[in-house]
Amino acid sequence: MPVRTSGSSQSGRGKGIGLGLAVGSAIAFGGSGVAAKPLIEAGLDPLHVVWLRVTGAALVMLPLAVRHRALLRRRPALLAGFGLLAVAGVQAFYFASISRMPVAVSLLLEYLAPALVLGWVRFVQRRPVTRAAALGVVLAVGGLTCVVEVWSGLRFDALGLVLALAAACCQVGYFVLADQGGDAGDDAPDPLGVIAYGLLIGALVLTVVARPWNLDFSVLTGSADLNGTRVPAWLLLGWIVLIATVVAYVTGVLSVRRLSPQVAGVVACLEAVVATVLAWVLLGEHLSAPQLAGGAMVLLGAYIAQSSAPAKGSPRPVAGGEPERDPSAHEATA
């Protein structure tokens, strides 16, 4: 009996730490758009801002990449997928979308990702979903119609809408790939190594796409307008690199390993709330009442959809195509 109590306490502490990491990650990620938009409005191309963000973070994490260089041989597909989807894809599509739409709207659309996960489970994997999950999808889609105000003839830029939805698709990859190998014990890939190489691969891909040799570096020596306040551009970039990228990814991936993609995805919805409040206060981007109601519906739908997905360790395939567990693990779970 005492041993069981000790194990339960350790498990509870582990989940508590994971929850704290997930909240910290959501707060860190939530400030990226607010810091990036003034740089874009100051003259930097959105792709150039993404390249600066990812490349700067990759340089910070370079010592960890050297330390975990064996991962290149052991898990090349995981590193490539994380770099392409979770780093380059999410950031490029999101920053491109906020250049055409308000930060809060772009991020709310990105958080349709849980509904996309359930769509994958139902129509690609051809597995049944619960009624609660279906309700979550309906709420998320209904909220989307309010956020973009379809009764106004899609007032927002259609391309911006597509870019935000593309970011949502890549975010699905972030949560699924962050959990890969998390239950493999000593053979699990080190999360810090996965992040370091993901950032390096993302930086290489973005170098080809963004062509940074055309970047106007003089913008970084000046200042950017933050709703009427002049802020040094380098300070905004430093926040994006260190807090909104390095800290955000490290805490985010560690939280997924301690919790699960489903639970971490629910907590990550706080990012949309943080970004909306910051954009309102710091950028003066006010949303209408229908948009706020729609945003609440999107987040509620995301919560229901994620919480209705199979739990970590379930014998059923996990949403998003997670590899089948070892049969002995199923027996142990049973």
C-alpha cells in the first residue's frame, strides 16, 4: 500500500509538471504574433521574419544538436518531419497569415487543428468517433463562420484564410510528432535533440524558400511601431527567438511527453486566448462581439474534440497515425 501511494504521488507530480510546462508553452507561443507583426509592418517580409526566428533559435540550440548527433542516424524521418511540419510549416504559414489578417483571427483558425485530427480519424483511418467529438467539430466549424464573418461576404482575405488553415494542418503534425517515441523508455529520442534538429532542418528549408540574402537588415537596426509606441526591432526579434521559439518549443515538447498530444493540445488552446488579449492590448486589434463568440466556440470545440480522442496508452490507434504499440505493452496495460 505505501508503495502504491508513492507511485501515485510521483505520477501526479509528473502530470502537474507537464501541465505547468504546457501552460508556459502556450503563453510563450502566444506572444510570437504580437512581436512579429510590428516587424512585418516595418518592412520585413513575413518569410524573412520566420527565417530570422527559426535560424536564431537553431543557433541557440546548436550545442544540443551536436550532443545528440546520433539522432540523425537513429530517427532521420522523425527529425525531417518535425523540421518541415512543426517548425517550418507552422511558422511560415502562421506569419504569412498574420500579414493579411488580425493576429487573433489567424490563431483562432489555426486552432481548428483538433477538428482536423478527428476528421483524419473518421475519414482517413475510417474509425468511428464519439458523439462528443462530432459535437466538438460542429462547434469549431460554427465558430469559424463567426470568426471570419461569412455573412459579410468573407471580409477577410481569402488567401489569409487558406494560410491559417495550412498552419492548422501543420500544427497537427507538431503534436503527433512531439509524442513519437515518448513511451519507448530508454530508447526514446531525446526531446531536446529532436527540437534542435527540427530547428536546424527548418532553418535550411526556410533558407531556400525565404532567400534571406534579399533581407533588409537595416530594419533590425531601427524601431517598430507597437500601437503608437516605438520599440527597438532587435528587442522584438530577441523575444521571438528566445521566448516565443526556444522556450516555447522546449516546454511544449516536454509537456506532450509528460501528458499526451490530446491533453497538451487542449492546454495549448490557451495560446489563442493569450494572443487575442495581447493583440487587443498591444496592437489595438479589437474583435467584434460575433468574432469573440465565434472564437469561444472554436476553443470549446477544440477542447471537446481533443478530450474525446483516445488517451495515451490506449490499445486503439491514436489520432494522427501514431505507430501501433508493442503487443506486450497492451497486455501490461490490460
